[in-house]
Amino acid sequence: MCSPPGCGHGNRIWSVTLSPSQTPDEPAAEAARQLPPATVSRLTLYLRTLNALLSEGTERVSSEALAESAGVGSANVRKDLSYLGSYGTRGVGYEVAHLSRKIAQALGLTHEWRVAIVGAGNLGRALARYAGFESRGFDVVALLDADQMLVGTEIGWLRVTDVADLEHTLEKTRANMVVLALPAAVAQSVCDRVVDAGIHSILSFAPVALSVPAFVNLRKVDMATELQILAYHAQRLADPRLDEDRPGA
């Protein structure tokens, strides 16, 4: 368990943002375009499907086939891709390679994303070993923890670094994204250090709401909460009477 020293910085503004990243050579109008969060989420599904099609040698795909593979409606596909200026050709569909590049650019995946993981517990180690990051444009460059029994050990191709050297490690590895795989008690203090070190993109698995400045992009993944939501829907599938008992049902 990681338990680094913290440094409090008072009240922060809660901000959760999901928008495409700007590349240095983008036109101003293109860079200023904000995609709806739901569209951004679906674009990641389309990209996964398109990359699979590319590996199979498929050159073109219809909106219906792309929608089916991604598990969404074809109308959603056409609307989402219209934000990118990519409408396809009636009766021909979309060029897979071109559309894959367009989506990757919109999602900021043409950048060099260097990820540091803070917390080398079970979750942190599993994330560090996950080969799918590299294939999607993310290079895991550091794994840190406070547990001296873990510091210096090797996890995959990474050597665990002492979180006391967090700031130096982020600078040395040129990390520009950080994943927090930490317990709630220490997550905020580490998050503050990460922000103060100049990192503005953070993914948190900590079971606590973190406060960050408005200019920081913070995404939170709470697997326990997601399971609770899943349980809510599952019980209604198992017993339809629960919906019948609602007022107005």
C-alpha cells in the first residue's frame, strides 16, 4: 500500500473534463471544437473496431457495420463522425484507415503520451503489465510506491520507484499523464503533488472524490460504484415487478 507524505493546499475546484486534445499543428477552429462527452466515449469504441478491421485488411466499412461492432446505433455513428467532418460515401461507407486516423487525431492519440502509475499494489501492478496501453498510444514510463518492500522490485519492464522521488521521476521520465492507484487516505495529497509537478491529466482509481484546479483534467474510475449500478439494473431484470411498483409505471 502506498502511503507517501502529503502536502495540503486548501480547497480545490472539482473538475471532471473529457474533451479531445489539441495537437500543435491543428487549425484554431478545429482545436476549439468541443465534442460532447458521449461522443468522445463512443469514438473510442469506433477506433477499437476500426483498428481491428485494419488488422484484418478491411478497407471500407459501413456505418451499420461499424455501429454493430461498437454496440451503438447507426444514427449515432453518423452523427458522431459528422463532428469530425467525416460523412462517408453513400453506398460505399467509410475508408477504414482514413477514419481511424481522423478519430485518433480528435482523441489526441497522435501525441506522445507518457504515463506514470502511482501505487504498486495489485491494481497498479496489473495496470503496469497491461500490454494494451502501448498499442493505443500510451507508454507507461514509471511505477511508484512508498512501500520499501516494493521499491526496487521489477514489475514487467518497470522498476518500482520510491514515491518520495515523485517529482524528480515525473521530470526524468517526461511523464505527462498520471494514474493514481491509491487508497483514499493518501490520494488527495499525492494528487496535489502531481498537479504541483505540472501534470494536468490524471486518472484516479482511488475511492474518493479528489479536488483539483479547473485547468486539470481528472477522470475517476470507481469499480465498486459501477458494480453497485450494475446490481441495481440486474435486480430489475430479475424481478420486473420492481418497475411495476414505481409511481406512474
